Amino acid sequence: MAPLLVESAASGAQVLFLGDNFSRLLGGLGTSLAISGLALLIGLPLGILLGSLRIVDNWVLRGILRVYLEFFRIVPTLVVLFLFYYILPREMGIQIDGKTIAVIAFALWVAAEISDVVRSGLISVPDHQIETGKALGMSGFQLLWYVRLPQSINLMIPAVLNLATRVVKTTSLLLLISVIDVVTVGQQIMETNRMAHPDAAFWVYGFIFLLYFIVCWPLSMIAKALEKRAKERNRD
Amino acid sequence: MDFSYIQQSLPLFVRAFGVTLRLSALVIIASTIIGLVAAVIQHFRTPVLSQFFAAYEELFRNTPLLIQLFFLYYGLPSIGVKLSAETCAVIGASLLGGAYMAGGFLGGFSGIPTSQLESARALGLSQLQMVRYVTLPQGLARSVPALAANAIFLVKETSIFTVIAVPELTNTARDLIGMYYRSDEYLLTLVIGYAIILIPLSIILTLLERRVRRGTFAR
């Protein structure tokens, strides 16, 4: 096995740098990151809205939002993608490309997860503060905006960052709804080099593995540091 | 919606359901073992090994399962390591799950005051005795909520096994959609399949959480 490995290091790794392969792979990753970014951009405000509504005194509304959350908790994200991919274009009667479908599906998933983060953050604010606010004559919205949100934001940021890494990782599934992402580009490269470099798979998938790690690791490190800080602050 | 399609494909789905269930169970058990070992080693700051497991956790928590599976299934054969799809699936998901479980256990262990470990050391307990009598009894109960969340997460992750053609639920649904173009029917069956596993599982785990919370003394 050892000589084989050395041999592949000589040939297989070259595939990554042949022609414009390297920039094509990065371009594929760019697509995935753009989709993640858009999904977070839409899902975040929506999730904050839904989370705020989940502490409203209306059991029908709370029930609906809970079912919405549980749906995304129970159905695997891959299956959610398939649901949107097969059903959405037909119901709307129009052609929708995979990227748009991914953004919509991910945004709704992000909104569901964020709604739960926001809800638990909001209810973590002690009741006596809310009573005080009410005594001062603050409205429901003012209580949310000036009392609950500012204090729970420290808890929310790490959770949002962790969710962001999950979204980025989940973009690896995009090839299954025919989006040209980094994995698809990798497969194209392996296909064209199948004769010259039959061992390209090891290097291409290894490289994509590394790419995802380079994107996600810093995010989760920042999340970890912020979590620690929030915990220490709460201890004081 | 034509239910005769669902009826005809039911035997296939039942078999796939069995595959998903069996692989999920294997993955959860293996992940728990890997996670527990990694967490105990890191909790006691065993030199070299604890750095190794910390690196392992970061690596597998921050990369997608799909890429891990592709690497194992398509990448390794080119350096002479050939594994079956199912083996790759279980290894990949267990390594991923182990990294998450380790985090869950460590979180549980970190709730134990260090004074207890110091007292144990002062009483002359060996490392193994400390694990057995101090860390595990309290730490395991505290880890349950995180472990429960991970177990549910792992069952859902088995849907990704479809990419290396393991005949589990998602793969079966995809095959059938490809053959008969009845996406509504098969997607409905697929969602119900996961719901049958995950709804009872999450109820059981919530009950378990409640039980151990009552069992933990002195917060």
C-alpha cells in the first residue's frame, strides 16, 4: 500500500492543479457558500419573527409554529430538499432551478431552527424584568425590543454561527438536486482524468473535505469562544 | 395521489425501513462508544491522546458526512482499501457521530465540580476508580439531553447513505421516483417512514431526560 500511496501522490494530486481545475473547484464552493449566505440572510429575520411570535399568548399560533419547527426536526434535510425539488415547481406551475429551491428550503429550515433559539433566549430573561417593564408602561413590542432581545442576543449569536456551519455542511447535498456545486465539479474533473489519473478520487474528495473544513472550522471556533464568554458573563 | 403505488411498493419500503433502523442503531451504538472514550480521555487530559481526540472532533464536526462517505467509498479504493457501501456508511456516520457524542459527554462531565476530582485524588483513588465512581455516575446523567439530540440527528443523517447506494429509506424512495415518476406518493411514504422512527424516539428520549433530571442531585 505504501508505494501505491507515494505513486498517487505523484500523479493524483496533480489533477487538482491541472488547467483551471483549482479555480473551478473554488467556484463550485462559491456557489454553495452563496446559497448558504442567502438562506441565512432570509431565514434569520424570519426566524426572529417566528421565535418572537412563539412567546405570544395565543395557543393556536404557538401550536402552528411548533408543528412547523417539529416538521423540520423530524424530516431529514435531504428529504426536505427533495420535497421542495419535486413539489414546488409543479404546484407553482413554473420552472425553478435547483439553486432557488435550495435557498428557499434552507431559508425555511434556518427560520425553524432560529425560531427555537430565539424563543429559548427570550424566555431566559427573568420574569421580574418583564414585570418591571410592564409597571413602567412599556408595550409588548417595547418589552421585546428593549428588554428581552438585547439580553438574549449573547445566547443567540453562537447558536446562529453553529447553525451557519450546519447550513454550509448541508450544501454538500446540493448535487442531489442537480446544482453544480463543488462536488459536481470534482466529479467532472475525475471523469475527464479517468484514464490518466485513475486515483484522482482520493485527492479530489480529500481536497473537498479540506475545503469544507477551512470554511466551517473558524465559524465553530468563534461560536465556541462566544459561548464560553456568555457562560462566564452569566456566572457573574 | 394514487395509493395503489404506495401499496405496491410497501414491501420495498418495509425492507428499507429495516435497513435504516438497523444502520441507525449500529451508528448510534458505535458513536456512543467512540464519544465516551474520547470524552473520558479529554476530561482527564491524558497527554497526546486527548490532543488526538480533540483534533478528530474538530475535523469530523466541521465536514459534511456526504464528503466523508465519498472519500471512504470512492477515494480509498484508489489507495487499495476497498470497503462495502454499508461498511463505509457505518464507519463514516460513526466517526461523525462519535465527534458529536464526545462533545455531549464532555459537556455533561464539565458540570462536575473539579473539587470532586481533587477529593478523589486526595483519597487515593486511581484514575480508573475516579472514572467509575465519580465522573461516570454524575456525568452520564448530565449528558443525556445532548446525547438524545445527537441520536435523533444521526438517524436523520442515515438518509445521506443514499449517495453511496445503501438501500435505506431515502434511496428506495429515490429509486422508485426514478422508475415510476410518482414523486408525491413515494415522498409521502418516505416522510411517514422517518416519522415512525423519529416521533416515538424523541418521545422516549424526552421521558428519559425527565427521569434522569430527577435523578441528578444537587445542582
